Amino acid sequence: MSIATLQQEVQALPAEDQDKLAAFLLSLRMKRDGLLEEISRRLDDRDPSGWVEWNAVKGSAGKKSA
């Protein structure tokens, strides 16, 4: 199946199914890029010196780091 065919099929899906597919694809990308392990490591960090202020995270959401 070609990417163009997949895109057409996905476009025809109801919004809820598109959202589920988007979440699934994001989880695959995060696994591939090693982000799930990094997120788990950060969430499990009990040392406050490794924590990041919420305002710093909130302000950088969606921005790629250099």
C-alpha cells in the first residue's frame, strides 16, 4: 500500500479514529527516537536538582532544542 493510499484512507476516517491513529504514530516515533525512555527516566527522578520548573517547560513546549 502506498503512502498516498494510506493518507486517503486516514482522511476518510472519523476524527476520533484519526486521533487514535495519530496517538499511535506518535508513540511509535517516541519509541524509535528513544523519547519514552527519557520521559520515564525524568518522571522517575527523585532528585530535585534534576527537576525542571513547570514555567520553563510550558514556555518551551513545541520548540525544538538546539
